[in-house]
Amino acid sequence: MSGIFSDFTLRTVAMGAAFLGITSGALGSFAVLRRQSLLGDSISHASLPGIVLAFILIGTKSSLVLLIGAAIAGWIATLFILSIIRNTRISSDGAQGVVLSVFFGLGLMLLTFVQSKPNASQAGLDKYLFGQAAALLPEDVRTAAIIGVITIICMIFFWKEFKLMSFDPVYGESLGFSARLTDIMITALIVISIVTGLQTVGVILMSSMLIAPAASARQWTNKLGAMVTLSAIFGAISGVLGATLSSLISNLPTGPTIILCLTSIFIISLLFAPDRGLISKLVKRYRNRFLFSLQKLLLDLYYLEEKHKGTSHAHDMKTISLIRNRQGNIHIALKTLQSRGWAEQTTAGLWKLTAEGHTEAIKIQNGGRNDS
């Protein structure tokens, strides 16, 4: 393993992917909470015409020039989306879908035009569609690190505003905060983060880097700080793991592998998160049903004893199971009551309530009040 990370190219790619995962994961938390999950998809797809136009106008394949073009196009697309939402009755998802389609269609048209020119030196533009993480240079990693640090600092500095406007913008405006200015700030940081990641995972997959870590983190916590931290960690882990796997397996592209790692984390979170996970919910539902069954059995034993005018009267398992056409394993239920000290078995194999079980049955009968 140490030999793997001694590889200079792998270290460069892994560090670049980790910085991208931290930045996009942290910012994605606000996009998810603000119900703007499609915004990252819209901005990343809208950046394609900016990349191609920058190449056409400047005539260079410099990464900095192309990314500046992507940032300008992404920001223009964002302004269109915000204008449509404010000035029409079209919903946020509708506006984002329209802008995404129009800008991406324009980008593909321009890319096809450029590729039709025999002397255009267009080789390399298509890497922004699907990413080319293996081509990351140390300069790209430093840029991603600097942008990541600036983004985290901005998030910390404006944490109160971002938090308030994500959960209760109306109350925030009543306190004097500007919802429009907060929207612009968050969106600007998202645009910068997306543009930074285009070289790594490309236009098509960049939205997953923004949304998947945050959606995974949301399953594990209800606190914003913990969600942002977990999302950044998930993004970093996926970046490093995806880069490592692509280096170990030949012909395995880095960008899609990173997204698949993120997908795996999301599936695990969706299934096993303590409160929101599907399996956790099933286990909790089973426990609740079993507890209800125990309480019902406890009341059945109580009613039997009341009919026989004495708490010392015991009954066999067959008699108990016939009450209310009881379903399930009655033996397990009785043993559970015994383990809780609510029932006991006589030497003859009969079952009866203990004094504690009698008190608990009265409490359940009274709706949780101990009125005995």
C-alpha cells in the first residue's frame, strides 16, 4: 500500500480529488437543504459553452482560460435561473431544467462546430465532458486547495447567514438579512467549486460530487455542522478511494470511479443510517410491533387472572395462545416477559404474572399512568 501512494501521479490525483470532494461536499449541504439539488447539474452543464467559447475567442487550450470561460457561463446561467424564478411562475426545478438543456445543447453545438475544423487544435476540449483526472498537474491541485480554503473560510465567516437562510429565509429577512445577497454568495461559491472540478469528473458527473456526499450525510445527522463535516469527509474519502482504485485496475477511468464510490457511500447511508436508514427503520418497526405484542400478551394474562379472581392463577401456553387468536411465537414472547420480570413459569409448566407484571399491566391499561 505504501508503494501505491509513493507514486507521484497517484498522489497528485488523489489530493486533487480529495480537495474537490471536501469543497463540493461542504457546499452541497446547503444546496440539498435549500432544495436546489438540480442547481449543480444546471451550472456544470451550462459551463460547457463557456469552455468552447473561451477556446474559440482566445485560441488557447490553457486550463485557466477555459475554466474562466466555464465560470462566466455558469454564472450567467445562474442569473437566468434566479431571474426566471423571481419573475415568472415557473418553479425552481423547472427553471433549472430549462436553462440546463438550453446551455448544454448550445455547448454541444459549439463543440461539434469546433471539432469540424481541421486546424482548430481542439484536442482536449472533450475531456471536460467526462473529466480527465489522470491529467491533473500539481498546479491544478494547488488551485483546488486554495479555492477550497477560501470556500471554507467564507462558509465559516457567513455561517449564521447561510444557516438562517437555508432553514427560515422569511425570519432571516425580518432580522435584516438579504435573501438575495445570500443566494448570490452561496451560488457563487457553488459555481467556483463546480468549475474547479470539471477537469476531474467532467460536466456530466460534477453534480454528483456536489449532491451525493450531502445526501449521504443527511441520512446520519439532523445538525447542520455535523452534516457539512460528514459531507466533506465523504467527498474526500470517495476522491482518494476512486483515484486509488483507478490506479490499481487498468483502463478504469478515475472520474466515474469516484462517482461510483460516492454512490456506494450513499447506498450504505440509505440502508444503515441509525435514524433514517431503511434497514434501521425496519428494525425499529419490528421492535415496536414486538413491544406492542408483549404489552398485548401482558394484558391478556392480566385479564385471565381477573376472571379467575386471583393473581396467583396460572395458565398453560395453549390457553394463552387461544385468546384473541394470537399469532406468532408465543413461547418467545412469554420468555421475554419472564426475562423482564413480568411473568414466571411454575414447576408444572404453567404461566402467570409476577407482582411487577401485574403492576405493569395496570399501568398499560391506564394509558401509561400508574393509578393503581
